Amino acid sequence: MKKLHSLQDLKSLIPKEYKPEFKQIVKRNKIKQSLQAHYSIKGRAGNPVIILKGFTGLNRNELRSLSKHIKNKLGIGGSIKNNEMFFQGDKREGIISILESEGHYVKRIGG
């Protein structure tokens, strides 16, 4: 097998008639939500959890992508259950600032 030392060598492996397929990404108009950010430690052995409630009109994939964006930005874990987002740790201020920068209204509840 021949060693590949440059991108030109790698390009030689692709057939000349190859045309890449480009997926078109369709962005929906984001629905501005009026959300509630709850602080909770009940039933979690004293570990704080931020629960976002009040999502309407978003499907599971849109919730998942929003949750993933927040988790990557803040470096925290979390999950989605029953149209509610659960984030580990007390990062409520960071979560609220991210959501407000996207145009959502977020009300702090508890804690």
C-alpha cells in the first residue's frame, strides 16, 4: 500500500467523476418562548439541577439541538424529559444569558 504524504496524494484516491452531495440545511423561524428556569435540589442528593419549563411549539429535535448548544457552551451535562430540559449544576445565569441572546424570555424561579 502506498503511503500518502500530502493532500494531492489523498485526492488521487477520489474518482474524477465524483461529485459530493450537499445537504441543504433549512432553518425554521425560531419561536420565541416564555420560559421558567427552576432551581432544584430535591431528590438529587443535594446536587443542584436547573429545570427549564414552558417550551411550546418545538419538536423533540429542536429541543435537543437547543439543549446541545447550551451544554456545549457551558460544559455541563443534562437531559430532556416531557418537554423540560434538565441541566446539571448551578449554571442558571449562563443558561439564562444564552437563551435571552436567542430572543427567549426567561423567568427565574426558586433558589
